[in-house]
Amino acid sequence: MSWWKSAVVYQVYPRSFADSDGDGIGDLAGIASRLDHVAELGADVLWLCPVYPSPQDDAGYDISDYRAIDSTFGTLADFDRLLAEVHARGMKLVTDLVVNHTSDEHAWFAESRSSRDSPRRDWYWWRPPRAGMEAGAPGAEPTNWRSAFSGPAWELDPATGEYYLHIFSRKQPDLNWETPELREAIYEMMRWWLERGVDGFRMDVVNFISKDPALPDGRGDGGAFVSGSEHYICGPRVHEFLAEMHREVFAGRDGLLTVGEMPGVTVEDARLFTDPARAELDMVFQFEHVQLDQGATKWDLRPLALRDLKASLGRWQAGLAERGWNSLYWGNHDQPRAVSRFGDDGEHRVRAAKMLATVLQMHRGTPYVYQGEELGMTNAPFARLEDFRDIESLNHYAESVAAGADPEHVLASLRRMGRDNARTPMQWDASERAGFTTGTPWLAVNPNHVEINAEAARADPDSVFHHYRRLIELRHSEPVVAHGDFTMLLPDDERVYAFTRRLGDVELLVLGNFSGAAAEAAVPSGERWRAAEVLVGEAPDGLLSLRPWEGRVLKARSAR
Ligand code: TEU
């Protein structure tokens, strides 16, 4: 049981991983052809982002059929082949489960919108205009909630004169989990995938599935529309629904991994979601540490204070120490590239990428590696608006510029925070299209692929890639990494991240210099550590002296 405590997950974003047929978009056969890269890294699990039929309004997170594969990515036969190839390498495959919403082109929604009396009407959230207002009039939306992708979270359907709720794009109507038949249809679909052989699910915004059915207006004064998320983040029945899902889908099946993506989740809630005794989920993705460099919105950038990062991650480590389990990540397909955001993507790129990996992977929890992170891939040099593809960025630009914002200022925040940074093609080699495609890539290849690529990394024993390999191996071979306790050190140090892990008489000291200047780690019992073994990294200037952006793991045995 709990095999995933010593596992590492590798996230594949299919559009951008490998293209086998030259249409410029990655596909399942492409992934299968590059699986040895993932196996060589030592990852235990591959998480595959959505590959289902989709109008691709939100890059596949708008699903129009849960039981098929989009022709862009291949066929169900290709999926089965990929699954077999993953299993043949001793790895598991976890797929993306997007059941807070569907595409507006899903048959369920077509039926639901067909009439107010449709038997599937209440599979989605339909509401009349605000009392006393005409459908379509400004402000007639049933609530003042904002969509995560700009504008109101409601869209009027003129045919029936009612609005439907969409927390994300207007092509992503929210499913109404209050309806028991809808829940059963989802569980049945999940069982269908498990019977096909998949090993679990990464569940998209699964803490949004229970809304306050009264749908009250959101609090706050962000103008005409406010978030409203207090009425759907970890809503009244979310634990009930996930416990039901567990009973209906997961109970009695061994070897699975379930991880819920949960924006806005608190440590206390996460403990409930992941307490094995409650039988809901194995782990959750929390968002606190990826919001510390933001103000009111993700576009409102602030410098990250290392103290805040330590306080946050430290609180999650402590909060899930006795019950529950953490997932660990710096990046994914929604976040900027980790080395550009938290490290240095210039002079010290390689050292910073390694340090970030060392610090994260030595925490207690299950690490997730996002494709390209193991190469130290960086943010992209997007020049113009036309270089971006992501609906979130494009909508935000249109909305802010229409409201009078300086276009250059908006572009600057898209460059820093836009999701397309993570979605540029995987850099396999130095050739013109980075070995990703023979056609025109759907999103430009980062020109730095001539230097940063998998082929070069494999050939260089000091590369970021080989560093990840060693860290993953350590999680498999040193029980303290998976199972040891965690103690944060130096909470107020503005440059050095430091903590210990302990299991029995084995103790690790993990150090990371989050600055471009040399730093001394003033840890307690420094004398003892000066005689320790260097487990990860080098120590040319002394065991507690760190070069710019350098990371290190020391190992000692204690008499205690
Ligand atoms: O993301 C949910 C989410 O809240 C964010 O991470 C999202 O990217 C937000 O816009 C950040 O500003 C999940 C998926 O990971 C994301 O790709 C989807 O767009 C979204 O759900 C809707 O399915």
C-alpha cells in the first residue's frame, strides 16, 4: 500500500511532447516513441494531460467525449499501445480526469441545452436572469461571479432564455454534481478507464465540484464581477462526493494513484481529503507556494520572499506530517518554467535548476516533474501578442487593454506568468524544430533548444537531467527520503533554504542557496554537519558554504 510515497511522477503535456505525424502537434505515438527518456529518468508514473476529443478551446481541458481519443492525438488503439509500453517499462499511467465541466460540444450539454424540460437539464447549472432583469441586459447574469478566463462566469443561451454557469471558458459549462445520475455516469466512465488498465487519475479542479446550490453573489468589490469562489472552493458536499467516488470507483482496486488538483485548498482541508482513514484521495495539488509572487491576481507580479516560501511549504509539511500526504511541484502546464521563476535562467541556469530539484524532491511528499524541467527548460522569449496561444492569456489581454491598461505592461505580465511558457515544444535535440516535429509547431520552439536539449543533457554527466536521475534514484534507495520526518531550519534566512529529514539514525541536511551570491548556511549543530557525507552535489568551498544557486544534501548518522 501507499507505494506512491516513494514514487516520482512525470507529467506529459501531449500537445508539446513529441509529434509523430508532422502536423505540428504532439500525439500518443510520439509519446510512445520517447518513453525511454522517461524510463531512463527513473520516474515511476506518467501523468498524461487530456487527450480526449475536444474543440481545444482550453487545450483539451474542454472535453466533448470522455471515452475516446481526439484524432489529433491518435486513436484508442494508440492509447492502448502507449499504456502497454508504459507498463512494459514498469511504470504506471495516470490520466487526467476533468469532471468539473465538459465542453459545450459534449452530447450531455447539447441535450441539456435543448430545452428547459430536457431530462439532462439539471446535469449543468441553468438559471434565469437576475430577478426583475431582462435576459441579456448588462448585469442580468444570475450571480456576479467572474470566469477564471475573464468576463462573467455565465453565458446566456438565447434558445431557452436561461444562463449556464462556466467557471472557466464559455465553452466549458460546469457540471451539476447535485444530480445523482450525473455522478453515476462519471463513476461509470472512470471504471471504464480503470478496466482499460489506467492506474489512476489526476483530477482537474476537483475541489470545485460542490457549489452552494443557492448560488449566492460573491463577496468583495472587484467591480461588477468578483471571484465568487468562496461559494464553490471546497463547497458543502465536496468530501461527500469524493468519498462516494472512492466507494463507487476505487474501493477494492490496488495500486492506484489519485491526486486532486485543488486551487484554494487549505492545509486543514487537504488533511481531510488525504487522510487514508477517510478514503477520499491519495494526495492533492495545493497552490499556496505558486501564489506567493502574486498580488490580487496572477498578473499582478511581486518579488518572492524566500521567507514566505519556507513558511508556506513548512506549514504544509507540518500539517500533513501525521495524517495525509503532500504532492510536491514547482511547475506544470499552467505555471511558468520553474528555473525562470524561482531560480536563474541566465548565468547560473544549470546550478539553479539542480538546486530547485534538490530542495523540492527532498521534501516529504510525492514529487511531480513537468516535462522539460529535467532539462532546465526556461520561459520563452514571446515578442508579440501573436506569439501566444493560451485562451487565459488572450482573454486577459483583450479584457485589460479594452479597460484601458497599457498593452506593453500587459504583455510583460503575460511573458512572466503566461501558461504558454510551459507549453513550448519539448527540446529533444539541437535541430531546427528541436526534434519535436517535422512540421510547423503549434507554438514556437524556444530558440535556446540549440543549447538546452535532451540529447546534449544525456551526453553530459553534469547535466540537470542526470541530476534528476540521481535524485529519483535516491528516493527509491534511501528510505529517509520517502519516509523520514521533516524539520525546517533558518526560517528567517533570506537566501538559504535549509531543512533536515530523519528516519531512525539517518539524518539528511538539505541546503539550497536561492541567491546569486555565495552564502554560508548557519544551521544549528554546524560542527556535526561539517563531518558529514555529501550525498548530493559538491562542496568545493566547505560543507556549509554554498556557491550562487547551489544546492546540496548531506548525510549523517546520529547516536540518538
Ligand atoms: O487549472 C485550474 C486552475 O485553477 C489554474 O491552475 C488555471 O490554470 C488558472 O487559470 C490559473 O490562473 C486546471 C487545468 O490545469 C488548466 O489547464 C485548465 O485550464 C483548468 O483547470 C480548466 O480545466
